[in-house]
Amino acid sequence: MIENSSLWVVSDVDGTLMDHSYDLTPAKETIKFLQKLSIPVILCTSKTAAEVKVIRKQLNLTDPYIVENGAAIYGESLKKVNGEIILGEKYEILENILRSISNEINYDLQPLNNISDQQATELTGLKGYALELMRDRHWSMPFLNPPETMEEEIKISCKKFNVEIFRGNRMSHMLSINSNKGKAINALKQYSNNSNIQIIGLGDSPNDLPLLLNSDYKIVIPSPNGPNLNLLEKLKDYKYTLASYPNGFGWKSEINKLINKLVLSKQ
Ligand SMILES: [Mg+2]
């Protein structure tokens, strides 16, 4: 139960807990070890609830999970709120906003859900049923990365519509300004009514910035080609740890080190 634990692991999934071939093996053992210590592992991802359900099952996780980049939190144990906390705006509304922004900037921003199966597979590596799970989206709007040179213009337009855009490694996400990964962590903290929670946060890309800024221990996970430099630039005024290994291997090694320091050395 998250309410009874004063240490939480909050982790991004893609590129952090697993690599882009979706391998969870390196993290599995560490998750078991955390469960033995009753430390919750809260997945915090841009993925949909439908996608995370599959991963939770593979990892035997029962803790609450944050989906769609912080737009919604679900979990059987969130009994006081009937299993869900919604921070985001409805997909249909976000779709209209994306269209309005496209008109303003004179560039057609493409929702991820509108591209063909083949294009989606090329972009995400997902196929068949996994694509259906990815498209089961309710509270956020992923879209194809526009040219980086348009970023400023898009940002200005977003302000008018009370939305924010996070550029990921493979796609961008539009969210209501009331939702992001950090806001979701705070909502979950508030729900748990425990003011002494320490958070180990792990992420790999700029959409994890709110997650890391709301974590007491900030861990950046590199890809096999190195860390996301944009994220490191945004973190330069903060204390953070760059994992020594990529993806799940970095995840495993940094968590083990921290748990040894924070928990086991004190027992
Ligand atoms: Mg990621």
C-alpha cells in the first residue's frame, strides 16, 4: 500500500525500465526485491492504461500507476476515489485544440492515433494488438514530432489553449496544463495523506522532467547511445545521478545502490 510506505520508486517505462525492444528482464529481479521491502513501484508513463495493465501483469505489480504522461492515475488500491484520479482533459477536446494550433502555425500536426498501422509500427516498433492498446487513449494527445524549428511558435500557441507540449524522443505529447507526470505524483502524494514520502524518480527524456523535479532522488537513464542531452541541460541546476548503464540495466544498478544506502544500511 502506498499509504504505508515512506519511500516510493516512481519510474518512466519506455527507455527507462525497459529498452526500445520492450525487454523487462533486467528490472524484474529488482522489482521483486523492492516488493519484499514493501517499497511501491509506481509506473509513470506516456503509455495508456491498457498498455500498462499488460506490463503490470508481467511484473506482478499491484501499486497505482500513472498513465498518459500524468493525465490519469489508476489503481485497485485507490479505494477512496473509486480506483482513478483524472487530471487531464478529454481526448476529443485535445484533438480540437491540436487542430486549432495546426491552423495557427500553418502546419498539420498529426495525432499518433490517425497514422496508419505501418507508420505506427515504424515509429514505435509495436504491431497488431499492441497498436490497439496504444490507441486506447482518453486524456492526452500524442502526435508526430514537428520540425524543431517550429517549437517556439507552437509553445506560444499552446498558451492560448491551456495546454503544454512535451517533446519525447520519438513523438510529442500535448497535455492540459493541469496534468503532467509531476502533477500526478503530487496528486498521489496528497491522496496517500503521508507527508514524509521520499521519491526515487527515474526517467530518460524531457517529458520526465516534471517527474524528476518532483523526486527526491533524480536518476537519469541513458540509452545505449548516451543520455538525452536536452534533459541533462534542463537538469543542470539540480542534483541528479546519471546511471552508468543504459535502460533496464541502469535502472537496476542505480536502484540497488540507492536502496542499499537508504534502507539496508539502516536496518
Ligand atoms: Mg521514456
